[in-house]
Amino acid sequence: MQACLGRCIGILALACAALPAVVHAQSWPTRSVRVVLPYPPGGPTDIVARIVAQKLSDSLHQTFVVENRPGATGMMGSDVVAKARPDGYTLLVNASVHVIYRELFPGMSFDPSKDFAPVGLLAKGPLALVVTPALPAKTVPELVALAQVSPGKLTFASSGNGAATHLAAEAFKLAAGLDIRHIAYKGSAPALADVAAGHVDLMFDSVASSRALVLGGKLRALAVTSGKRSAAMPELPAIAESVAGYDMTTWYGLWAPAGTPTDIVARLSQHLNQALRSADVHSRLNELGLEAAADTPEAFAAFQRDEHEKWGAIVRRAGVRPE
């Protein structure tokens, strides 16, 4: 009898020990959640972050506040999240550059692979190759020919050293054997503005942020960076149609600080996937040239490892260095 009673008490104790974690996950969030966006407003990562944050606010009945913290190709904002309390109330939305920070900045203050808990992939899609309207090239072959005639004369803008907008251009240069000078900006919006004004010749940028300028005649779009044409801009050829083997897509993800309770990460992932599978989010992302990419934290972690190898190889081949 005593032995049986002891076993019952032991089982009850284990159940009670597990109960706080379950209750914790069910009650989270009880206040507003800060979503750090390490770029200025108006760029593609900002647009995606705000779509997702609004949907999570509706689903979890708490405000998800997007906070822009630009600087150092997204590292300043990322550092804030890496050092934040791992309680589910500070999150990070970043682009594909997140996985190669160590390749670009060996002495950085945080480790992207150790200081963050992957929550999920948000969206992915191609970039668009856009040029200033004053540039005579109207096709990718014409652009290649123009660059070959005057090595080092043409310039390309990016949203930051090592960003997808930078590395997509470096991959293009490698594939086509071109010499085009890089000019880095602190975000996509100011970079596009200078291309539209004719201060820089071209840029690889998201369909989301460049589309309005293209439709308004302030930029000319030549192609998309995916291996095939994009449903968002089917009239544009893929660069691969004239530069064999070229295929670059960018993506956006959601992270929490390392050490965030797994039950909170799981609950956040569940609501994130519901948001990404909703018809309105699908529609809004498709209008931006992106597709929703719902997955699990484990699948996102594996995806990050593969992307690190892909983008890291470009960094090494192109000899990209901190600026």
C-alpha cells in the first residue's frame, strides 16, 4: 500500500513539474511582442515582416510591433535580439544574409548558428535585375555586352555588403565573367532611389520593392534571378535563359533568441504556419513576387545549413570582404 502510494505521489510530482511549461505556452503572449527588423522601413524584409506581424497579432490577440533597427547589413538589429531575454517577447525577422554573417564578419559579437532559435521560414522568391532607364541595355545579353566593353565602368547598388542584393550581383558577375563595381547602401529603398535617379546603373532587388518603380517607368526591369520565370512578372525572362546555370532566390525567416522555451517556439510556429497558409497572406505575398514557405523549426534549421553552404561559397569565390 505504501509502495503504491509512493508511486502515485511520484507520478503526481512529475505531472506537476511538467504543468508550468504547458501553462506557460498556453498563456504566452500576455503582452505585446517586439519584432526587430534590422533594416530601414520600406524594403522587402520590412514588408514581409509587417504582413506576418499583423497576422500573428490577429491570431494570438496581442500586438506584434515591428521595430526597425538598421545598420551594418542587419547585424545591429540582430545583435539586439541575440542578447535579448529568451522569453518569447523579442523576435527577429531577417533575410538570407543572416546565415552568412560569420563568413562576412569573423569578429562579430554574436553567432547566428548558436545565439538564435529558428522558428520558421516566412517567404522566398527571386530578385529582379533592374537598371536606370538611361542605361542603353534593354536585355540581359545587352547588359553583358555593355559591361564587357567597359570593364569596371558600370556600377551596381545593394542594400548592404553581403546582403542577397549584393551576392546575387556577385554571382551574376562570376557567371558572366564581368567587372561591375559595387556601391553599398543602408537598405534597399535608398539604393533603389539612386538607381532610379541615375546615380547607379543597376541593382538586383526584390520584386516587392522595385515593382512600383518599374511600373512607374522610373526603373527598367530586365530579368528575374530564379531558374525560371516568376508568376509575379511572367513577362520578364529568367537570367538563366542567357547566362547558363544562374539561379538565385532570396528568403526571409523568423528567429527567437537561443534559450527561448521550446513550448513557446512550438506555439509561435503553429500560429506562424496558420498565417502563412491563409489565403490573404498567400495573395499578398504573391503580389510581391514571393511565395509563402510554412515549415517547422527543425526544417528551417536544416534549410539554414544548406543555404549557408550556398551563399558562403559565393562570398569566398567573389572575395567579399567587410566594408
